[in-house]
Amino acid sequence: MKKLLLWVGALVVAGCAHSPLQIQLYPQVQVAPDSIGSGYSLNVRGVNELSGGGLGSLGGVYADTSQVSIANDAGSAIAAGLSQGFANWSFRITDSAPEVQVTAKLVKLTYNSPSQVYTTQVDTSAEIHLEVKVGHATYFGTYSSSGKDRNLIKPSREEVESRVNGLLSATMQRVFEDEKLKKFLRANL
């Protein structure tokens, strides 16, 4: 009888539903000061191309009702983070008639637990497509990151938000580590 009660208790815990979560995106980059864009104006436009608006599920028996979604404007969030990095490269950030136009498309951002019983593994991934125009020259870059996390218990909204923003920040950081992009800018400015 004791074993039966323990087994039933385990099923009840495993079958608990997770509530849907909405998280805020606030990715940030750490970019060393550089004079690449000194004297030039630049504008960053962020575009959210995520399909469906959700990032995935926290998993569990009721995975369909435990979706993770974005609460704020993802395009504006990535534009703000990238603008911060380009400002550190000495570009003057502007909305009117920029000499350099950057378009960042968020094409992938996932936070998903494939388990239908326990939230023990979470797969995360992010991908950004970047287009940089200087006059008639255009540079295209693709930047991505992915990871796997382990949880023993359901993560809090703050933990999910922190992990997603960390992943997105790491993906955006790759933009400023791209030597081909730096070479393109130096050659065309």
C-alpha cells in the first residue's frame, strides 16, 4: 500500500500543469570601443520573423497549455541591443537618413522542453540574419547559438527570461566578433 501511494504521488507531481509564461526580451552586448564608424550615421531596424509568436513549451503532461511567449516587441529589443554595440564602434545612431542601414531579422528563438512528463531538459536556440547596407554595397551575415539546459524543478519566469536573454545576447555578440563584417565596414566607409 505504501508503495502504491508513493507511485500515485509521483504521478500527481509529474502530471502537474505549467502555466503559460510571457517573458521580456532585453538582450545586451559587450563591445570594446573602436573607431570603425567614426563620423558615420547608422540605423538599426529589428524585424521579428518568428512564426506563431511562441518560443516553445515548458513541457509536462499539459505541454500545450504551458507555452512560453514574448511579452514585448522582439524587433525593437534586438535593435536596441545592436544599436548599443554599433555606438561603441563610434557610429552615430540616428533615425533620419543614415549612411549605414542595418536590418536584423530574428528568424529563430526557442525555449522548449521535449519531455511530455518532466521538465528536465530544455532545448534553446536563436538565429539572426543581418543585412548591412553602405551605399551600393551590402553585407549579409547569419549568427546563431544553441544550448541544452537541465532542470530538476519547473523554472521560474525569471529563470526562463534570463536564459532566453542570455542566449539572444550571445547570438548578437557574434555580430561584433565577425571579422568579415568589420572588414566590409572598413572597406566601404
